[in-house]
Amino acid sequence: MKIPAAVQHWIVPIVVVAAWEGFGRAGLMPRYLPAPTLIVSSLFELAADGELGRAVATSLYRVAVGFVLGTGAGTLVGLGAGTVPGIRHFFDPLVAFLYAVPKIAFLPVFLLLFGLGHESKIALIAFSCFFPVFIASRHAVLAVDKHLIWTAHNMGAARATTFFRVMVPAAAPQLFAGARIGLAHAFILLFAAELMGARGGIGPLISEGEDAGRFDLMFAGIVTFAVLGLLGDRILMAVRGLVLRGQTIGTLEQAVR
Amino acid sequence: MGGLLRQVGRHIERWYSIPLLLLIWQAAVSSGLVESRLLPGLGRVAAALIRDTGNGVLPYHTAVTLTRAALGFALAALAGVPFAAAMARSALIRNLFEPIFFFGYPVPKIALFPVFTYVFGIGSPSKIAFAFLECLYPIVVTAYLGFRAIPVRLVWSAENMGAPHRIIIGRVIVPAAMPGIFSGLRIALPIAIIVIVLTEMIGDSRGLGYYIAISGTRFEFANVYAAILVIGACGFVLDRGLLRLRRAVLHWEHDTEGAR
């Protein structure tokens, strides 16, 4: 008997959750791993008294503004670096050096600079998004098929026209790949910054649950955070699908979605 | 002589921005444009770097951080690459695990770190296990795509020429998948360092993350910058090392954009 692939996809997750639930009910799981049904019920509890909504709104605001600022700046500077050697030579060594530094290391500095409110988190998230997005955009422009550019030049296209109508569209898939990595960085930074010193947001929700020994609340926060990250990625991929209509057909990238 | 000058010129052109920025930094501090408590002068950062390197504090924390990052990274590479190969070869394994890796890839796994501290304790094991998890995803996904992207023609040709199965794996499939494997490793290496420092900042009494956190709360920003410099240098050196290894292993792949 052959099980269809679509069913096989679900086997591992369902078995894990079912086993977790079963062992949890039987009292065989440690206290810090409450059963999935308990987590779901405390999610509803949090949602009912509005605490979840406020936390999600706060976190979303921080991550969205930070991501847009950082990705915007990274894309612009990256496109510039790919086109103009001078810009490239200025930013390359800086990025090579700072890329592997966890941007959260700048948290003490950013806290002093921007205060304890939203601004320090937003600035840190934007700062951390900038690097992967910059690298992807810079590589994308350099990797554009030279024939396309020569052809455009040959047909008398102005430099600006070549840039906006040939280079940017050709680089677009890579730009989205960079934005996607940037989004992942944004959520990591959001979590770390919120956990280490923030009022409001999902991070404090998780640590409050932990401190109070309410592990169901802690997991409710963790699940919310994971779902937000996943949704953000789905939205970005949907936008990408709209922008790149027809460009990804038949490529391996389709598989990675 | 002219060649040498040109070479020196090219190096200046490629690296000038770091000294330039340091110069602006120093100028901003000396002129009193920025508060020196927030942005200590280069001299004070260098003094902190030298002092804490001399008394062994920075080397100790650096060794702790690098050991943890290396362990998490190495475990993820050792487990992830064979697993990716198994996923590429067996339809059953692929169907069982592909959704977990592709669907779970964008999920911010950092949220699970509190759980890790309960399961593995607060010291090194939870951090290594977490770095393992964070590295595993890019390594498996990229290596898997690398294995799947191998042109079937290559395997057919080898079979046609009578190569036994073992030779096909060792001499055709693994080398052809190497670029994908190395891309995954290169994505995972900075992630390992980032994750370890991050989790050390959240809670530990050792490692560079702890050093940064404790210096930050004491307003010793010269030490924060000194640690940032150390991490940057480590990441840079390790990345260059990985590139060298890639060039040595993939000696047939010259000067392509992807190799840089």
C-alpha cells in the first residue's frame, strides 16, 4: 500500500503533537512542556482579555517599521553599490566586518542613544536588516546578465531607463531573497531586544509567563511569535509572487516557497 | 614598480573606508560633537582591548563563545549534510521531513530558546543545542537543493561508463553537491556566532555575549566596542577560512562570482 505524498507530509507533525498531548495528559511530560490543548486554551484566554492583541500590535509595530526602514536602506545602498564602484568599495569592507557581529551587541549603545521606548528597538531592527539586504542587492546587480544591459544601451536607452527597466527587474528575485533573510533577522532582533529590556510586546509576555511559572502562557507567547514570523514570511512571498509574475516559472526557487 | 604601485592603490581603494570611518569617529569624539561616554574615543577602546586581552578576560570569553559556536556549527554540518542527502535520495524521507524544513525555515526559532534552557539547562548545552538547531535549517535546505540540482546526465554518464555505485556517490554526486553544501555552511557560520552571543547576552556568566551585557550595564562602552571588534574579527577570519577551504575543495571552480 502506498501512502500519498500529501498525507506523508503531515505524519511527523501530527505524531509529535499527538504524542506530546498524550504524554502530557498522562503526566509524563515535565512541567515546562504543557500539553498543546492547554497552550491553545491559554491563547484564547489571553486573546479574550485583550492582552494578546496589545502585545501583538506593539511587536508588529516595532518589527514592521524596523524592517521597512532597514530593507529600504539596504536595497537602495545595495543597488548603488552594485552600480557605482566607488559606493561598492566604501561599503564592502564595512559590511564584511560587521556582518558576523550580532547586531544585538549594539543594544546597550542603542538604548542609550534612542531610549527605552520603541525607537531603540526599531533602530536596532533596521540596522540588522540592512546587512543581508545590502549584500543580496549588491550581488544581484553585479550578477545581472551583461547582455541585457548591452542590448538596452545598444538600443539607445538612457542610463536611468536601463537601471529601472532592465537592471532592477532582472535583480528583483535576488532583492526579494535578501528581504526574506532581512525579515528573519528582524524577528530574531525583535525577540532578543524585547526579552532584554522592553515594556509591552510578545517578548515580555513570554518572560512574564516564565517568571510566574505559567508555562502555558509562555508557550502561548512562543506560538504567537512563531506564527507572526511565519505569516510575515508568507506575506512577503505573496508580494514577491505578485511582483515577479511569470519570472519564477520553471525555476528551482518555486520549490523553496 | 608601476605594478606594485597599482596594487597598493587598489588595496587602498578597496579598504580605505574602515580607517576613514575610524578617523571620523575619533574626530567626532575629540571635537566633543558626541558625548564621549556613549562613543568612547579610539584610544580608550584600544586601551580596553589591550587591558582585557592582557589580563586574559577577553581571550577567555572569546574561547568560550567560539567553542560553543564551533560545536553547534560542526554538529549541524555533520548531521545536516547526510540528512539532506538522504532527503534527496529517498522519497519517503523527503515527504516526511520536507515540510518541516521548508515550512519551519521562516519560523523565528529564537522564540523557542526559553524552552531550550529548561530542557538543556542554562549553561553551554542549551546554547550549543540552539545553535545546532539554527544552523541545521540553512545547512539542510541549501545542501538538499544542491543535491537535487545535480544534473541526472552526470549520474547517467558515470553509470554508462560502468562506475560502481560507491564511486558514483564519492566521485560524482558529492563533488557536484559541494557548492550547495558550502553555500549552506557559509550562511550557517555567522548564524552560529550570532546565536551564541545573543543567547549569552540573554543569560549566562561566561562568553562574549555576557561580557557585552555586563559592560553595557556598567556603562563601560569602551569594553562593549572592544568585544564587538573581537567578534567582528573572529567572524571575518572564520568566513575567510571557510572560503579558502571552499576554494581548496572546489579547485575546479575558478573565479566565479559565487565563489567570492
